[in-house]
Amino acid sequence: MAKVTKDTIIADILQIAPQSADLFLSIGMHCLHCPASIGESVEEACAVHGVDPDELVEKINALIGE
């Protein structure tokens, strides 16, 4: 998978790196498979949940080895 950015869609991340679900859940993103949320970008989801998108992108990329 290419490096995750703030524009990467949550569903794409979960498909390529299912282990990232635990990271999303740990920051309060509990509706990972809801139709609306899976189409959101990391930045959009972070805005809803009050999470810094840059920090989350950094954690996701570290988790998947990018």
C-alpha cells in the first residue's frame, strides 16, 4: 500500500491493513463499517472525532510499515 495521507479513505486503509481497526477504535472511531464512515477520508473522520489527522496518519503509517 502506498503511504497513507489525510485524503486516504478509511475503507481503503481497513481493506489493506485490517490491523489498523484497533487504532481507529482506540481513538473513538467505533463505526468503522457504517456506510457513511467507510467513505470518509482520514481528515474527515478526524474532524468529526476531534482527532489530529497528522498524528493519526503518522500512527497508521508506522503500523503498516510505511
